[in-house]
Amino acid sequence: MSDAGEIVLSTARLFLTRFAPADAPFVVRLVTDPDWIRYIGDRGVRTESDARAYLERGPIAMYASHGFGLWRVARREDG
């Protein structure tokens, strides 16, 4: 979890962390998935650079302005 964002909550099986710019590769895979686009919508993210900007304007900005935002959920066993 060294490159992950700040841990918000942890359980015996999971970590909930704040998104960080290092999560850009994951975000590209997530928001370009056909089911994401179909059910949630196209966010215009196609590259890691797009994903970093998306994170900065979205979740990371929410943390700064509201004290909370979207969290990344990861299994302890494999991240």
C-alpha cells in the first residue's frame, strides 16, 4: 500500500483509502470499462494523464473542500 492514498478505514480484509494520483492506471481501467460507460457514463478519461486530472478535479478536490469524497476499496491480501 506504499503508493496508495491515505488510509481512511481498514478491516480484517479491506483497506479504504483516499484516491491518489498513483491510482491513475486503475482509474483508466475502471472508467473505460463498457459497463461503467453504459451504467454510469463516459467521463472522457482515456489516458493516465486524463485520469490524474479526473482525480485532481474530482475525489482529491472533494477531500480538500468537503473533508470526504470517493474512496478506493482494496483487499488487504492483494491490494
